[in-house]
Amino acid sequence: MRTFPDNVPFPLGKFATSEEAWFRRIQSGQGGHPMFETTVKQLGNANLRYLADWTDRIAKGELPHTKPTRPQGVERNIVVTTWDWLDDKHYLHDLIASDRRFPSVNAYGPVYGSTELSIDVIPILDPKTNSAKNFPAPVRDADTPVAMQEGPMQPSPYWGNERIWTSKASNHNGMFDRKGRVWFAAAVRGPNNPAFCQKGSDHPSAKAFPVERSNRQFSMLDPKTMKYTFVETCFNTHHLQFDANDVLWGQHRRCELSRDRLARHEDFRRDW
């Protein structure tokens, strides 16, 4: 188990076993809620036994059974550079550097991050100049709630009971299109869908499959103008992917972009 310095502001405490220590650790901070739910509700605490066993074996000096080999030949030509380009309280959930279908898109250009539950900014890293900046990632509707409603389950060793995750957009991940624009699975409003998405609407998709709620929709950042555009959807978006026909898939549904209606997002919305 990871150990903390003796002078952390909020020590976890003393525990009789490693299993007890892990049970307390997974409840720390705002991330404690999903970790606890996964461990207790979904896995029935089974993983705690394995984590504790792993911790105890390492504490006794156990090492991997095989020693990793050093890089050989052309492997020695690889240089890996890492950046920590947000801050100590917030995390990067994902990043995107190019269109996966056309990797020359955004060549040598900035890398765009997604901060998910933590904070409403898009961190932008320029690898050429070794510099970073934050672009504010707003929501369209002022009454959009904070994505992580729960406070800390137990005090964090470093931040105590402070709510350090405040994002409303909950930007999950981004994807480049072939024109160099960056699309995000991000909330633009609260979870309750507009009337045209729901039962009783004359919208074709609502007649076939009415949807009452969606936690994320789409947003798009044009790096040339730095214009940030909101795109309304009835369905929830997650893990974006473009296919060979420029259709943007939001994990469960798709968005037709081939007719380039991106700037006229109100027309774009009504096409679902």
C-alpha cells in the first residue's frame, strides 16, 4: 500500500491489517464514493483481500519473479518525455493530439486535455515550446449542476474534507475531426432533456425512443478561432470516435457531420 509522509495534514490513522488500511484508503476524498461503490457493491470486498496480500508481500521484500531486461538495439533510441500540466488538486482524464484516422492532422500542434469531474478547463499543452495554458470550458446553462454532487466520503490525507472537484461540464474525452476541430463528450446543460427529446414530442427520434435524461452532450473547440460551440443531443455521449464516413459516434449513438452543419448547431440539433 502506498505510504504517506508522517506530516500529511490528515493522516489516515493506524490499522491492524493491510485489508483494514485499504478499506479506509478507498474512501478518501471525493473519489471515495465510486471506489467504495465498486469495491463493496460490485466486488463484494473481494479485491481488498488481493490488494492486502500484494501489500504484505511487498512489505516483506518480495520482488517480481523475472527481472525486466534493459532496452536493446533500436529500443535505446526511444526518448519518453512526460509533463505534469494541470495542478495538484485536479486531474487529467484523457487527452487527444490528432485525428486517429489521419495522424497528420494537428502535426506538431498542441495537445488538448479532458478533466472530467475535476474542473471546467481544457488544459492545452504545446510540446514544441514546453508550455501549457488553460482554456475555460463553460456550460451553456447557468443552472447546470456540479457533476460530482458528493463531497468527500472520508477526509483526504492532503485535502481533508475540501471539495476539490467542481466541474459542471464533466468533459470526458476529446476527438479531432479531419479539419482540425476538437470535439468533446461534455455536458452543456443539466441532465433533464428538453421536451423535444421526450415522450409526446413529434420529433422522429423521440417517437421511436424517447429519452428523458442525458448527462453529457457534445461541445466543439475550433483551435483556429478558439470558438467553443455547444451541441445539444438527446442521448448521452461517452468515448467519442469518428468513423471513415465522418460520423461521430458517442458510444451509443451517432452524429452525422458529413454535411458540415457544425457551425449551425441549432439546425444540427434538430436533425436527430
